[in-house]
Amino acid sequence: MSTNPGHLKLDLVGQGLRLAKSAQAHEDVARAAATAGGAAPSLELLLPGDLWVRAALRDEGSPGAPYTLVVEGDAHLVMREGEEPTEVRIVPPPAFYQATTSQGTPMWRIARVHGGCLVIAPGPACGVALWGAPCPSCAGGAPPGPDVPPPIPVAEVVDVVRAAFAEGAAEFVYFNAGACESDDRGVAFLEPYVRAVKRHFDTLVALQVHPPATNDWIDQTYAMGVDGVCYSLDLHDGEALARLCPGRVRLVGRERVYEALRHAASIFPSGTVWSDLLLGIEPEASTLRGIDTLAAMGVLPVLSLPRTLDGTPLPSAEEAAPLLRHLFTAVRDAKINMGWVRDLSFAVTPLEARFFAGDEARMAVALQSFYRTRVGSLAARNLSRLRRRLRVRRVSDSFDSSHL
């Protein structure tokens, strides 16, 4: 029986991957497993169905690691006893990781590739789902003040994006900013970077920050060229969130996250506003309520796969199947576009959750296939530009008519 790609992704993240001797000796695997900056050894794979996954590498004989990578000729096979092997593609680290910017900074320090997105944190970073643990501010420390100068020059960010796009290492840019006490919550800090990327490259740009204190900053986020935005909820259960991220709860508050997401979903195109929910950290019933709450307001829930939190093991694919099936059906029933948020190696998107939904997912597959083509990608960017021009013009006209 062939392995379900969605099940395989979840199990590889939760249980890791061992390398057979044939894989250990293979040059492509050795190069792909190389890490920069002391990151834990891992391997990025492309599974059938275009699912990206980053699997932690386990030592030979590690308990709880039933999957093994074997190389046979030109084929790379993930094997598990009692199942048919699954052929996968090894994704090597991008070449730009070995390069430096015009000012001599190693490019891997500025940006990392996760699946199809180029993740850039020009200053202090935040995001439990993305980085694997709460940042010091979310965990209870004091966030940096609003006047902290940008640690990475805009020109260096442009250097890295140009190098990444030149080799085809990513499809879009994902900016991430840490906690900030100013009302904009880091939007003003990221604005020069967003405008520079939009000026130099025809690409989609997403932003992950804490929700701004006022909705005006959400309007500004859209007006400055951002195509998609993520305000991470992480946990629907308020008490569990306060234990995991007490600093963020004090600074932002759970209800403000929901308010900001609702407003953003009324401005940005369908499917371009999303929020992370951590899989397996809170009771399943609470995560289900979080999915339903987000979908009802037009926000795309994304189930992130935490690795290093409180030692709680990630649920197996069989245990998580009902939740992931519900993720797909809730988003489908809410008629939220699933084609924008995709190719995340650290999370399961609603589109990927189709692998847990059986035959119900055929239309979603067709939508994904369109947006992955060159024509579909161009259409998405053009639609985003047109919609933004109309929206910004309406906002501008409103200000003019009020004589403010």
C-alpha cells in the first residue's frame, strides 16, 4: 500500500529520518544535510503531491524513528517496514548560503529558505511556528523599544533576495519581525524592506508581525505593498496561550489578535490572511474551535508543527487525521482561497490537509495546480496589484473628502 504524502509529512516532522549507509555515502544527501549557523541536522525533502518537509536527522538505531532514507541508483526512497517505499526529491541548501552581500555579510545570516518561501528577519525575530520556540519577549521578557535601528541595511536584503531568486531558491518573500511596543508592532520597521523588494522584484511579499494596536496600521500594511499577512494566534485556549507566551498576552492580548485578523481579512484578498495554530500543544477540541473561529471570519488557519516546545511529542498522522480533515473541510466550506499559502515545510496548510479528506479535495488540487503554473503566479500578482490600487484609492478619496 502506498504511503499517503500528508501522513508521511507529519510523521517525518514528528519522528525524524535515519540515513541508510547508501544515503550517508551519497554526495547529494551529504550536501543537503549540511547546516549553517549551528542549526540542528535536518534534510529538506519534496514529497509526492508537492509537499515540502524538513525532517530532523536521527542517529542510526534511534528509538522512535521508523523511516529510513535509502539511495538506489538515481532514486531517493523513504522506507518503512511493511510499506511500499516512497520516492522523494532531495532539496539541497541554496547556493546563496555560501555567498556574502556587497557589505560582506554571510547571506545565510539574513535569509533562510523554508519550502517555497524566503524568510527574512531584518531585526529581532519572533514566531513560535517558524522558529520553534517563543522569542524572549513573548516568553515574558521586555520587548525592544520602538527606536532600535535596523540591524540589517535594506541594500543587503535586496542583495540576498536577488541572489535567491537568481538561482530559483524561492518563490516569494516572507518578512518576520519580533515584538515591538510601538503601536505599529514592527510594521514601520519593515516598511523600507517591503518597498525595496517590491521596487526591485516582481514577487509576492508576506509579513508576520504581532497585530498592530490600531486598524490604521493594518490599512497601511496593505497600502505599502504587502500581499499577505500573518498574525499568529498559536493557541486558541487563552490559559494555555498565557502559559506559553505571557509577554505577548500582556503586550497584545488574545482578543486583539482575533480583532486584527478579522479586519485584515476584510481588506486583503481571500486566503492571504492567515494565523498559525500549533498542533498537539492544546487539547484537540480547543484547536478545532480555533480553526472554526478563524475560518468563520475569512482567515486561513494553518496548523504548524512545533518541534522544540515543552517536550510534548507531535501527534502521529493517524491521531491528527480527524483534525486535519476538519481543517480542509472548514476552509473549503468557508470558501476561502487555499492557493496562496502553500509550500511551507514547517506547517500543514489547508490545501495540504486535502490528503486527509479523501475524494472531497479534487477541486482544491485543480486550484493548486493553476497557481503553481507561471500563468497562475502572474495572475495572482497582477490581481493583487489591481486590488491594492483600488483599495488604496478608496481610502485616499475618503481622507480627501473628509478634509483631514
